[in-house]
Amino acid sequence: MAIDIKVENSAFLFIDIQEKLVAMLTKNKCAKKAEILAKTAKILGIKSIITEQYPQGLGSTIPDVKYSLPDSAVFFEKTSFNALITEGLEQAVGNVKNVFIFGIETHICVYQTAIALLEKGYNVFVVKDACASRETDEFKAGINLMEKEGAKILTTEMVLFEMLKSSKNPFFKEVQALIK
């Protein structure tokens, strides 16, 4: 069964790509890939929801991501690991069919939120190269369990080209330039 993926029926859910969390990662591409996804969301008009876990302690979303997002992006502060528990967040996701989720930490907040989205009936896509955990084993365990529970695992480039559909898309060159 093919899943109908379009800009209009999809949302990007950025999980806790915050200053102190990014600083804890060693040589990780998560922040760069999240920036590419933010810029793509802005170019194509993809619904974007951003969470910040206890920003008073962990800082806010890193500037490279924050200032690349569409003006319509919605931010939520949270203290729960499952972002869907946060008041108003599920309503912000709305009636889209597909949620592309990524961020920090893969095995905690990304995992718990992805499972909750699956339970609500969304098609959940975990953007693996835009996810991170401090420990490799934790990262792998989170990805593996999300996949076992029904989430689709893909990469940033797969998302970009899935959204574009064709080199005839009027935004093709602008989006493609983000990965060159």
C-alpha cells in the first residue's frame, strides 16, 4: 500500500533541537539536517511544529533552525517526553495524515512522541539522519523500536525528493541547492 505524501497532508515535527542538547552531541549531523528540513518547510510551505524541552534549562531551538523555519511555524515549550501530552500540540498537528518527526533525543522524546502519533493513527516517518542521542546504542535502540512499532525510517534527502515529486517542481532547484 502506497502512502499518499504531499505537502498539504504532511507536517514536520522538530523535537528539542536546542542549544544545550546539540552541544552535548559529538560530531553529529542532526542540527545541519534539521536546518535543511526547516529551509525546505519554508520553501514548500510545510506545516512545522517545534518543541522545546524545558527551555529555561536547555536553551531554545538553535538559531540555524529557528531562523530557517516558515513564519507559520508553531513553538511549544514542554516538560513531558511525549510531546503529544503538551497542551495544544496535537491540535497544531491537526488533520494531516503524515508526520515527519526528528530531533533529540531519539530514544526518549522522539521515540515517545512517535509511538503516541502512531497510536493516534498518523503515518509516522522518522528522519533518521536528523535524529540524535548522546549514546550510539540508545540512538540505535530508539530507531529500531520505532520501526518495529510501525514508523517508517528515512533520510533527509528522501523527504526532500518525496515532497518535490519531480524535477519539474517549481521549487526543485531551490530545494536541491540545500543538499549540494
